[in-house]
Amino acid sequence: MPGEEPAGGPLDGVLVADFSRVLAGPYTTMLLADLGATVIKVESPQGDDTRTWRPPTRDGVATYYLSINRNKRSVALDLADPADQDVAHRLSARADVMVENFKPGGLVRFGLDYDAVRARNPSVVYCSISGFGSKDGARLPGYDLLVQATSGLMSLTGDADGEPYRSGVAVFDVVTGLHAAIATLAALRHRERTGVGQRVETNLLSAALSSLVNQTSAVVAGGVVPHRMGNEHPSVFPYEPMATADGELIVIAANDRQFRRLCEAVGAAGLPDDPRFATMTERIVHREEILGVLVEKLAARGAKEWFDILTGVGVPCGPINTVAEGVALAEDLGLEPVVYPSDSAAVPTVRNPVDYSVTPPSYRRSPPGLGADGDEVRAWLLADGQ
């Protein structure tokens, strides 16, 4: 856009028309924006739903919204209004990428569906995100909790004899956003080579089944239906929290070597030589017997002391932190988890998780207020009669 400083990232010069809201789509477009793309967030006059999802807040703004909307410009458009619809059409005609997560078919009446956008912009990369796909699942609303339930994740989460639980974060919205970003980048690469745009589609259920990895593989390749096991792992032991003298510690022994080191460190060096415990398969069968010995030994010291001892001999372990403690750990490890955009608002957000040796992510803009860039965006799109 006129007057915009070059972002310097690998997507510098790429214009993204963001017609998405809530989480999966905005997460996708934020990742693209971090890499230098110019992202124009199109909102209804009421704004993205996440603006109202509070508490918690920062200066009255929902932190949910802040978490996924940095590096963007906001324009508020009523797509049912002919003048605003014209602005939306102009934006879609100029965009390199359009991202939307309307209910499948929901943009047809506004002339913003793929066929309509492609007619005015043949090289566009048009990314559609839905809950259950655009075929028979098109009628179903796409909420993460519904997909956690219907995909089977909740059947795996919680105590073995207890209620099914959802994840503490909208995990499939995030995973779907990652897949959408990858697909968009792949389509841009194809366009760079051929000049041909395309539509890429993903949905929460497909992303969920892919991300359940070993659990869905158990079904489709092994004919086994997984079930809730609390904090136990179906194929690895130890791989769970264990009680110490003053709290729980995650303890992992994912191979025979780690298991031997663990046993030696806690004072049970003979366990790995017992044929019942010599292999992972045998340890899974006899997990209760091993667990009894390990818990008895771990009771002699506190979690912090065991962390130092076990880490020192190469046994993976760690405390069960709060989210605040997780951020503090990342800071202690030099990961610099919190970033501040270079604008005057400087709203803190969690950094992009990827480091690049040549083209690092940039943090140029705090999450925008509703319609904050509307006048500028409209003037640019309406300039010169384009």
C-alpha cells in the first residue's frame, strides 16, 4: 500500500485479503503477516467475535483477539451494503491471497466466492477453511469443541474411568491454521512458477484426524480403537507425571537406554535386567509393577532435586508448570517468547515460533482497532478508478 515501509520478509509485497474471523483463519493470516505480507482484515461493522470474548483484557481489549491479529490493518465492511461490497470486490481483485472461513457457500451472495473472485483475479490463491468440509459437512458449524468431540480427541482425554475432557486450548483451530498457512505458501510457490492461482481448502475435522497421528493410525492400520488412559501413553512407559516428595514431575524413558539411566539414578539399577522389564513392550505389560518401584524411590526427594539429577544423566523430565511459568521458562532458556511491535501501541504478543537466518519474522503493527485503517484502505482501493 502507498507509504508502507517494506516489511523485509519473504512475503514482502504479498497482499492478503483476510475475510476470516475467530481463530483458524486469523491465525493463518497472522503467520503470513509475520513473514512480511500486507494483511487487510475485513470485519463486519460489529467486529470479529473474539473482540467480545473477555475477560481477560488489556486496556479493555480481549486478549483472545490480541493473540492472533498483529501485523494487520482493519477495515469494517457491511457486505450487504452495495458500496461496501464494491470495496470488498476491489480488494479481492487486487489480492494475491484471499483467506475466508465463512460457512461453505456463504460468500456466494456477496460475489466473494472462489468462482467470482477468480473471474476478476485469475491468479488469486483462495484459501477456504471450514469445520467439516464443503461436501456433506457443509451444513455443520465449525467450532473447535465440536471437532474435539466428533474427531475422537475427547474420548482420549481425561481419566480412564472419568469424563471425557476437551483440550485446554482450541487445538484443532490452531492446527488447521497451520495447515492453511502451509497450503497457501505452496500455492504461492506454484503460482510463482506457473502464473496459475488456485483454491486450497482445509477443514477442522480433516486436520484433527491428521493430527491425532498414532491414535488414528491405530484405527485405520491396526484395527484398534484407542481409549482414555489419563496421563499414561499407550505405547511408551514411563511417560507420565510421577509423585515426588513435594509434587509431581513428568518422567519419560522412551527407549531402553533412558530406562536404564532412570533406574540407576533413582537407585533401582536392577530393574532393566529383569526380563519382565527389558523391552518397551514388556514394560507396557508390567507398567504397574515398575510404577510402584519408581514412585517409592522418587518419594525420597523433591521435584526440583530430581529434575536436576535426572536431567544430569540424560533422562527427560520436567515440572508441570502454569502458563505463566511456561513463559518464564522460555525466557530463562533465551527463547525470547514475548515480542513488542514497533508501533506506538507496542502490544505484547507471543513471538512467531520459527527462527530464520536470513528472513526473520517482523512485528510491525499491534492488533488493530475495529476499522482503524478503513479510510486509508478505502482511499487506496478507490484511487484512479481501479
